[in-house]
Amino acid sequence: MTRRGPGWSLPWSGAPSAIRHRPRWVVGIGVWLTLSSSLVLVPRAAVAQNPTDPVSAVLDDLHRLAHEGDFDAYFDLYTPDAIFMGTDATERWTVEDFKGYARPAFQDGHGWSYEPTERHVYLAPDGRTAWFDERLQNESYGETRGTGVLLLGADDRWRIAQYNLTIPIPNDLASEFVARIRETTGGG
């Protein structure tokens, strides 16, 4: 390092003359401003929201509110004309029908518990329709699957327009289950 009087230094021997002839504190401020401006930009980029995050938040709320048994908040997540399809082939319910089914389960402050273990969310090009599939864990049914559609309303809230809850059957067991279902239902 070459000294050129008090407060002057050459940070490296090949430094451009513009840097070579500036006081050290000026160079230090320049480095500090460069680093601090980079640090200010990094967190903003790091917290940039994924466009599907609001949809996932609605689905997380759906499962949390069901577990907590919050009937009104749970059903506020659905569109007025939503359809819920349960695990039984006869369970295709409008929101009003589904409320009738769910009300007794929610009355004790605990509806049902499904814990998401995997989720995939997709958005239509217009950004106002989303569809998803999720794997869920349930104490009674084991692994289940939820699929459905959400719509972004005029109020900029995502709501569930259709939810389908299924119990995946391993292919090796499918024939046995189909036979048992046919015995129970008398055909099909």
C-alpha cells in the first residue's frame, strides 16, 4: 500500500486513478452505500410473494377453521354456489346442503382435521381462477386427496367454488375395493 499523505492510501496497486486520489473515507462511504443499497434490495426480492400464495392461504384457512369448528368463517371461504364432493359417491352437496351435513360436526367446536402434506396450485392466465390438488392426512381415513377450484371475486378474495375430497386406493387393491363397493351398492 502506498501512502500519499495523511488519510490517503492506495487500496491496491492497480487501482484506477479516480480511486487512487480519493481520501479513504470517501472510498469507504462509496463501499458502504453500494453494500447497503444491495442489502436493501435483497430483502424486498426475497419476500416477493408467489402468485399462488393467497390461494394456498385460503386452503390453509379451510383446514384450520374446520379443525377449530368455526362454522361461519369456514363457510365464508366458499362461493355461494360452491359444490363440495365428499368421499362417498352420493356426497355431492351445494353449500347449503354441505352446511346441513357439517353443522352437527362443528357444534362441539371441532369439525374435522385434515393436515396438508403436499399441495400444488395453478393459476389461469387471467389470474382469476385457480385449481389445486393436495395430499392430506386424516386420523380416521389416513391419506386423502383434495382437489378443487377457487375463484377470485370482485372483492379480490379467493373463494372455493368446488372441493373434491377422495381416498386414494392403491392400484393393487382397487379390484378388491370395486368388488366390495359393488356388493354394497348392488351394481355400478
